[in-house]
Amino acid sequence: MTYSVAVSGASGYAGGEILRILAAHPDVEIRTVTAHSNAGQPLIQHQPHLRSLAHLTLQDTTPEVLAGHDIVFLALPHGQSGQYTDALGDTPLVIDAGADHRLESVADWDRFYGGAFHEPWVYGVPELPVAGAKQRERLVGAKRIAAPGCNASTVSLSLAPGVAAGVIDPGDIVTVLAVGPSGAGKSLKTNLLASEILGSANPYAVGGTHRHIPEIRQALVAARTSGEAATVSTDAPDRGIRISFTPVLVPMSRGILATSSAPIAPGVSDDQIRDAWEAAYGDETFVQLLPAGQFPRTADVLGANTALMGLAIDRAANRIVVVTAVDNLTKGTAGAAVQSMNIALGLAEGTALSVNGVAP
């Protein structure tokens, strides 16, 4: 069977990456691409690297244009997907790459986003430990999928094994991320101009204001339900997950390097710590734990649907340190969306997705 696909926001970075991956997918036909201000223009004018899709023209993003397909991908700014998802009730599978359907808490949505709250959909990070299993089990047969925030899934994947196994204290998580500006989208913004970021590192959303914090907390709370014990009370207002999260824009177009640390739980051995991550990801294709003493570079995952991570145990500070590299547009967004699509449809999970990056 060949599935017909429509991709909204096709002139943007996330939409373009979804199209790049789907262009090599043997089971889908990209029939429709849409945009807002760029509607009526050739797709190739905005995505010149997508030569095989040069025949497509951007159409208006309306429910009528998106309807009638087997699969619709929404790659729209936060707060804009909901108006379309409400009108696509007859579409067999809808995947939202925005934030509109990620959060379960209305209070978190109001605090970090604002505007109309929409029901949470199945979260599109298949490898996450959840309730003694993996999130992929919830994706089987799913009709509505919320693709993750790139920073959020990177940090969640980094720490979920330790939370699930009870070998770390999730009440004192510190994470600092070096991120490329493509994660902020294609809109013209002064702080994203080349003259502003080249030769500079720029922190943003400092002090607990980044929108991905509740998404990380939500994922780690779900992971903890699979552990034998929680090291911090879940009755706390923050649900026992406390995160100091600091992203830093760096002059690379794509990529995230997340350095995350948390205290080691009392009485836990070094072997138990590493065993938790080995057990979580030892059989995974797209999340790989490097040998002890090795740490990833963003260059190693460019264009790949791979999250590479290195684990260090700092006994002097009584903390674990996890360094994880992903391509924010691939594994962080579009790759996760297509991987989740494959699972939902019963296709081979890795179809059209590669573990190989591009070098140099």
C-alpha cells in the first residue's frame, strides 16, 4: 500500500526535513505541500536541496487542502496546529511537529505557551522508557502523534534510564545545551542573523523559562513509573523532577550537544549506573550508548536519525554526567516523526531513516 501524504509548513526547516526523509520512503507518496506567505511558489524555490520534489508547488495551508490524505504532517509554529487538527478528524493519521499536542498539563501550557489548550497526543519518542516498557508500544496503531521538541527529547533520552532505574536523584537535574539556530525556525529574527551568532555563544531562555522544561518533566515522570522506587516525593508541585535548563545558541546550523547531570542515588554502584543505560538502549538502533570514556560530537550525527550519548560517573561530585548529540532537525524532529509514523502504520521502524551521518 502507498500512503498519500500532505506536509504543511513545507517551506520551513522542519517541514523541509520531513520532506527530505519522506522523499526516500518507499511506502509514501508526497502529494501536497503547503505554506502561508509562500503559497503559490515552487517548493524548490524554498527547498533547493530537494531536487526530486521540484514538481511540487506550495499551496495554501487550509483544512480543505490538507484533507483527503492518508497522512498529514503539521510543521507549523507553536499555537497554530490546533486550528487544523480540529478540522482533520477524518484523516487516518496526523503528526504534529509543533507543541500544540505535547503537554498533558493545562497549567504547564498556560505558563509556558498560552492560548488555547489542545488534547495531548501520543508522544513521538519511541525509545523512551515508560511504565516498564517503551513509548513505541503506545505508538503502535496510533492515529494522532505529537512529535517531540528537539531539546526536550534529547534531555529526556539522556536521563530517563537513570530515573526509571532509580539510580539518580531527579530532584537536582542540571542540563546545558549547545544548540544550532535552525531549531528556532526560518523566520527572520535579529538574534539569529549570521552577524549576531558567528564567533559567539549566546544563552537564551535562562532561569527556568524555556518551553521544553515541562515536556522534559512530563517524560521523566512517565519514566519514573517504571522504576522500583522514586528518590524524590511525587507529591511535590514540580512532581519531584527539578530541572535547571540552559540552552546556548552556537554558530552551527544544525545540532544539539546536551550535557546533563544529576546526583547519584545513595548506595548505587558504578556498574548499576551503566547497566541502567545499557538495559535501556543496548538493543536500540537510533539511540546508542558509546563505550566508557567516549563522548559524541554533533558532527557525528549530522543528517542522521541517531542520538549518540556518552556516560561519565563523577564520584567526587557524586553526580552522573550524560553528553548526548543529535541533529535537531532529524532525530530531534522530523526523524522522530517519521520513525513514529512507521511504527503507527506497522511498517519497519527504520524505513527511510539512517544511522549514518554526513562527514566532514
